[in-house]
Amino acid sequence: MPEIPENSCPVIDIWEILGHRWSLLILKNLSSRQTIRFNELKRALAGISSTVLSERLLELEREGLVSKKIYPEVPPRVEYSITPQAKELEVIIKELGSWVSRWNRPETVKPIKEEG
């Protein structure tokens, strides 16, 4: 099978970001709120470590999907929000969720017709 050049599919670039574990769930949680603080987001994502959450938020921020606002307070208050660019992903994330629900639905068992 011939190798497909990476630049032949624009989806590959975004999947490098969204394909990381937790990225879609972070965006989904951010899209449902105007702003959220780190610990609130961590509580909403049961099972994620602080290190992984920090890494994912930084990646998403670098890609322009998440914005971070630091307030000059003691202790510092940091809030995260979804950017307008990522806001456009909401429809796609919802559709993906709907597709997964349909895909995971167990097939209905058809009754076996008895002969006779």
C-alpha cells in the first residue's frame, strides 16, 4: 500500500491536536461555560491528572483553541475559555457525540421465525 503524504489531508493537522486524550472533553467542557478555572475543569474531568490537564490546555492554547486569562491577584487567579475559532467546533463535537451514541447502540435482536 503506498504511503499517503501527511500534507495531503488537512484533517491530519487538526487531529494531531484533537486526537490527544482529553482534548475533545476539555473543549466540550469549556464550550458549555463562559469561563472556568483550572480546578473546576479538573473536577469536571474525572480521572485526568493535573499534569495532563496542564499539558492539554497549553497545547490547545498554542493552537488558538483555548484562551487563558491571568488575573494579577494573590494567589493568581487563572481562567480558561474557548476561543471563537474553537466555538465553531461545538457543532462538530455534538455531531460526533450523536454519531458515537448511534454507533454504540446495541443492534436489536430480530426474532427467529419458527418453521412449521
